[in-house]
Amino acid sequence: MLCLKQTGNLKHHKAACYGTLVPSDEVTVNYRYGLPVVTLMLPSRKERCQFTVKPMLTRVGTFLQDIQKEDKGIERAEVFTTDGSKIPATALMEVLLMNDFKLVINNTTYSVQVPVKEKWSREHAAEAEDIKSLVHRLFIALHLEDHQLRRERELLQKLDHLREQLVPLEQMKAKIATSADAKTNRLLWTGLALLSTQGGALAWLTWWVYSWDIMEPVTYFITYGSALAFYAYFVLTKQDYVYPDIKDRQFLHYFYRKSRSQHFDVEQYNKLKEALAEVEESLRRLHQPLHLQLPIQEINDKD
């Protein structure tokens, strides 16, 4: 930024809707080495200052802040279009410099005329796009490490927060799971006891009370009833009658029933576990050699 001492006196002009309207030559925009240079008069210091702008990186709000930092006497700095619409501070200077605009400093309005850039050929336009892409990649490469450190710090903080939330839930879940597992095992042993009792009763009735001719139809209907019960189980649950699946189903039944009585929020627990898994996966990807720009270790083929 270059500041030059003012020579001569300012002239008085008509008042506009933004304040005193000043001719366009008080604020000028010129291109130097491919970058726009905005030259304006600082109201307090009475000096002409030049602000070199990077259109693709600088925002309108940053440009106005630079003007206010240079002259502490500036209390208001805004930018409007020629038809009076205010340009947001988040807009890029590249968008602002496409058309003429009005710069309001305190109560003075400067009408700024943007020079028309020469039309480039297709080759020059393609070359400029390549340069923009190269600058963008260099910017990312230079700031990648800081970004990774910030991202890692955010993920670690989120990881600690999720683990703190999961500690009481994990303790309650362990107690409920232990109780549900004990009930499931008791049910399995009860089923084994009932089947053993049934076999002993059928053997006693066959050899000591009745004969096989009488007990054969009884055992047939018991077998048929068992097959009917298995089929009914499939119709109701849409699952095969497989003992490991039956055990898991019964365990979940006891677990959810116990969770309701203990006011354990299973849905919230599952959401926290999923969020924890996502954070851990993000950290794992962040620590990969390609993301950290570290040399990849060679993997030797094993004989």
C-alpha cells in the first residue's frame, strides 16, 4: 500500500442519497502487473493511498477494513452498486470490480469507474485459468498442515466429548446386558430340563406303564406338534428355528425390556456409538500418509 501527500484543495459538490457526492477521479482503479490498484483520498490524513487488491482472495469486507485501519478517522465504509443496492461484505473483490460502484466513506460518496479490461484470447484465458489453478494448489499446499492440525484438534475434542457421554451409558449397558444374558441362559437350561423330563416320561410310559403300540401314536403327535411349533415360529418371526438365532432374539427381548425399566435410551446410545465410529474413521483417514504428505512405506511381497 502506497500513500501520497495531497496537493491542492478539495472542491465542494452536490449531496446525494449517501452523503456528499465526489467526482470519480477522487477514487480511481487501475491495473498494475495484472492486479487492480484502488487509489483514494484518506479524509483525516489528507493523503492519497493506494490499495493493491487480490480479486480472487480478497473480500469486500476485508478491503473496507484495510481502509479503516489506515485512517482511524473513518467511522463508516460501505460499498453500493450504481443503482443503490448495498454489496455484502462477503462478496469477492473480483465480483465488485466487474462493474462501476459507489464507495461511501463517512458521509462522502465516491463514484468509482472500473476500467474495462482488454479481452483476452482463448489461449490467454486458458493460461490464466491454469495460473489460477496453480495458485489455488499452492495455497492449499502451504496451509494444509495448519488445516490438518486444526482438524485433528477438533476431532480429538469431539472424540473426548463423545467418550464422556458414553461412559455412564456403557456402565448401564453392561449391567443390563449381564442381567439379560443370565436370564437367557436360565431359559436355555430350563428348555433342556423340560426336554429331558419329556424323554424320561416317554420312556417310563413306554416300558413300565404302557407298551410301544400305545405310545407310538403319542410320540408321533408330539413330533408333529413340535414341527408345527417350529413352522409357527417361522411364520411369526420370519426366521429359521436355529438355536443361536433364538438365543440372540431372546437376549434382545430381555435387554430391551430391562432397558425400559432402567430408563436406558438405546436409540441415543446407538447414535453416540455411530458418531464415535465416524470420528475415529475421520482420524484414521487424517493420519494416512497421503493426507499427511508422508512417504508411503513399500510393501514387500511375501514369498
